[in-house]
Amino acid sequence: MRGEVDFAISVLVLPHREITSERFTEPMVVACPIRYRLAAQSSLKWKDLEGEPLIAIGALSGNRLLTEQVISSRQLKLRFAF
């Protein structure tokens, strides 16, 4: 550590003995047509999305890695159409 940065916001946290980190939570949203069968629900679980044609988060996004970790840990069968 060279002391050049005092504060940072990042998607990925890599362990380091001289850095402390706090994980924030932020809700994700589902965008769908108002008449879609899932639209009337006030909240969804990841499992509710199985079998639905989904648009994937861009490969360069840190959220993509986090999303893939959730999908893998819960052994979900999500179908990315785009």
C-alpha cells in the first residue's frame, strides 16, 4: 500500500490485510411489460425467473460477476436470450 488513495467504491472486493471493506446491498429491478405475468408481483425471487427469456448484464459489468455467483450458488436454470 502506497497511501495514494484514501477511499474507493468498487463492485469487487479483493482481500487485503491493510484494507477494510463494507458490502452494500442494492435491490435489482425487473423490467417487463405491464401486462406480463410477473409484473403484478411486488417482489420476485431469482427462482421466479427460471424459464423466462432474460437479457444478460454486460460481460464487462461487475454486476455480471455478482449475478453469476448468485445463479451458480442457487443452481438456477436461467435462460439468457440476449
